[in-house]
Amino acid sequence: FTPKVLAGKQVLLTAGPTFEAIDPVRGITNLSSGRMGYALARAARQAGAAVTLVSGPTGLPCPVGVARIDVTSALEMHGAVLSRAAASDVFIAVAAVADYRPAAPETRKIKKTAAGGEAMTLALTRNPDILSDVAALPAPPYCVGFAAESHDLAQYAEAKRVNKKLPLVVGNLIGDGFGGDSNKVILFDASGAHPLATTSKHGIARDIVARIAAALAG
Ligand code: C5P
């Protein structure tokens, strides 16, 4: 980026999945490679921002110059983000956070015999919505959400933007970007829907960063 459009800005991001323990060897998680979030962290850094990336389990290397905080569960991610959000100028929630976690994770491995044979029931409890909580702060950073949908993308993405009180939502259809290195996305803001050219996740990340910088400047 020339000029460095995010120079002097603090950017906080989440990326990757969360993992919610059932017992010491099992858990529930979401499918997320973490690539889009890592590409955005890298692009924000290249635009001159001080970048903190709160990451669920991904195997990806930390982008150069980015401070990474490793977390596992949604509750850990929530704590790591909320303790830093008020000091941030921008928050980009890319993580695929598990909506529910086991209500009472076992400290010892669950045995088939003890669990009851042919069927078992797992009680789940709702995780906090990290992005909604940040957007509801008294002086929130500029908040960007992601909406990955299998159908009716425009309706769901715009509803998410309004309900979570976000200036910007990045929508993509599941199948267009999952696991791969390229992605096809549509940006939703107060002025409407803006499709971006299909390109690499890094190219899309740079476009999104440029939009955020323009919004902060305007
Ligand atoms: O409501 P939904 O989960 O589809 O919203 C997706 C957006 O909200 C993403 O930006 C995601 O990172 C964020 N989110 C969050 N905390 C949750 C659930 C979603 O920050 N518990």
C-alpha cells in the first residue's frame, strides 16, 4: 500500500475456527481454514496498521509484523477480544465461532459403556456473540462482520449488518471460498451491495482494507 492508508491505526481481528471441548480428547468445531482472516491481518499490516490477530486453531504461520494471540474456545476468544476492543480503531470478525459449546465438558474421557450404549445426548449452551458485544461498546471500533451463507446471501448478510449494528459486512456463498486460496465476495454497507472481483484471498483482503481505510477517512 502506498500511501500506508491505515498508518497509526490499531486493527484487531479474529480468524479460524473455535474448538469447544466435550472431554479431553473430543470436541466440536466449525470448518474454517483461517486463510481469509490471516490474509486480512497481513493486508492491514501492509497498510501500516498495528495488527493483533486473535486466532483459533489453524496451522497457519503468523503474518510478518502481526501480533498473534492463540485461543481455542469461543469463551477464550471473547475474553481476548473484549479486553482489547476498546483500544482498537477497527475490529474485523472473520472467525467461524461455534455458536454452542458443551454445557458441562468432562474432565475425564467419556467411555462408551458409561455414556449409555447406542445413543447419547450432548447438552449444549449458547456462546456469546463476540462481534455483537464489540459493536455494542459505548465507543466501538469500526466493526466488520463476515457472512458465509449457503443461500439467500444478500438477505442474510444485510440482516446481519443491521441486527449486529455493523457499518460493513463481507458476504460470501459457501462453496465459493471454502478452504481454497481464492474467494468471491460481496460487500454490504449502508449504501448497498458491492461485489468485488473474484481473485486471491490476498487480493480481496487488500480491497477490503482499502474500503475500511476509505470509510475511516470519510
Ligand atoms: O451470526 P453469524 O454467526 O452468522 O455471524 C457471523 C459474523 O459474526 C462473523 O463475522 C463472525 O466472526 C461473527 N461472530 C462472532 N461471535 C460469534 C458468532 C459470530 O464474532 N459467537
